[in-house]
Amino acid sequence: GSSSTLACTTANSPATTVTWTRDEQPLIIDGNTYQMIQTVTDRATSTFENVLTINQPLASVLGSTFSCTVVNAIGSAISNSLQVTETTTPPETEATTTPP
């Protein structure tokens, strides 16, 4: 199958809860269709990268808008929304010549 990934980086203290939405509806991170992994990128600033993996073909999420929401004891923040689009790039070719 195919998958796509989105990342949401947070710098937070105190600890936060990160949730993802698709078209303003909460995602159920079930480990199958959607997976989320949080890794520490900088302990000194409590910076985390929250990576959402979407285990669905691209065609099934085209036009969808995803965003992450971060909440802690102080407040909340919502990321900029990302709309899934498809772009095509022409294939790269490399020409080689053989001397006569």
C-alpha cells in the first residue's frame, strides 16, 4: 500500500497533547489507517516532532485538509491547515553519448 506523512513540530512546557484532524473532524489514531509517532528533537527547549502517517492511497485523501492541535495546561494552538494535492513532475532523463 501507499502512505503519506505530515509533521507538526511543537516546543512546549508543560507537556502537551497533540491531536490531528481531517476536514475538521478528529482522527482516530488506530495504528492502522493513521499512526502518530512523537520524537524529541531538542530536550533543552522541549521540542517534539509529531509525525502523522496516513496509510491510505493518495487518491483517497486528495482534497482533504489536515491540521494538528496542541493543548497543554496553559492553552492551545492549531497548526496551519495542509490541503492534500497531487502534483506531477516530468521524469528525469540522463543522456549519455558514446564516442565514435
